[in-house]
Amino acid sequence: FSLQPHDEGSGAPTITDEAEAVRALSSPGVSGVMDHYGWWDSHGNDPAAGKPLWLTLEEATTRHLFFDDNIHNDPQDSIVSVRARRDGEAAAFSPLSGAQICSLHGAVLRRVPTMQPVLEPDWFLAEIEACGERLAQLRRGQAWADLLST
């Protein structure tokens, strides 16, 4: 896994360090992240080649949620590459398996039915709340303990 610089002449900053990316995405505000669909697709839709989502498993003050219309509950086909570390002191993130990524659906990953948010203006707010409830439930269970041991 690597983050590659991409510059189309816009002057937008590029982040190629995972810890720096987490710091940037954890700061208040809105961030735009550009993926490379063709690269993911050319790698057989493998989860390891997907858009990154970084989780610090013992962090409870910041919550990253990933909404995408191409999320599948399939361990061999994930547009999201979840990379986790136990806590902020850990030096590096490690990739989660496709099965582990599937266990996070509805907690930090949520498929967006393309038209639903247009038809229901409160859809995202309701889903953010539902994800929080699912995450709290997940943290109390064995699946979260298993993630902490990876």
C-alpha cells in the first residue's frame, strides 16, 4: 500500500504519509480526497487496492466514516482499504482483511444508495447516528477484540 502524489496543476497539497493523512482528516473542516478508480479496478477490486480508511482502534474522540455508493459486503471486492492501528502511539497502520472490513459495515463503512440521499434530505444524518450505534455495539463484541489483536 502506498499513497502516491498526484498533481494536475491545481496546486492542491498532496499527502503521502499515512500518519499525516490521519492528522489532516482529523482536523476540523472538510477534506476532499481523490481516488484512482482505474488502479483499484485493474487490481481486481482487491480491498488492499481500495480507497484508504485509517482507523485508530482505541481512539474514541474522532470517528471517521466512509460513505460510498460502491461499497460491497464482499471480502474479495471492496472499494475501501481499511488500515488500522491499535492506538496513536503505534508507528504504522496494518491492512485489515476483506472479512475484517466486512465486519465494519454499518459502523465505519456505509454504502450509499445513490438516489436515497436526494430523496431523503436527512438520510446522511440518520446514517451517521446509526453508524455510531453500530460502532458502539461492535466495540463491545468479539469482532472488535479481534481487530485489536491484529
